[in-house]
Amino acid sequence: MDQNIELHIEELVLHGFSPHQRYDIAGAVEAELTRLFTEQGIPASLKSAVNAPSLNAGTFNMNKENAGKTIGNKVAGSVYKSLGK
């Protein structure tokens, strides 16, 4: 059974990264979230309509010089994990 989900992230706040990395990071977040939802499924917390004004995906340590894709993948993993709670 195919399931569809629409996830709208109005604002993603990351501290300590250069503004010129924002599109690389955003693209990687989108791609990784798509992969996670496709491979691991939709978390039970999202099986019905949810409107969350904010979501704290926690913190993680990274070297801010890492490529945008690496940062984006880490952010997406944190977001996906927090959605499953």
C-alpha cells in the first residue's frame, strides 16, 4: 500500500554554518528525508494529520567545514528520529 506524506519545513535554524551553504544543506535534508521515509516508512506519530509549530531535533557535533550533503544528512536523520517519538 502506497502512502503519501507532505512535510513542510518553514524554517530550519542551524547555528555556526556559512549562509552560502544553505542550499546545499537544504537539498541534502530534503533528499535524505525522502530516502528515510521511503526506506523506513512513515513514523506512527505522522499516520494522522499533524500540525507541529516547532520541532526540536536535538543537537549534534560536526565540523562546520564538512560538505553541505554531510550536514544535511545529519540534520535529516535527527529530524526523522525526533518525528518517531
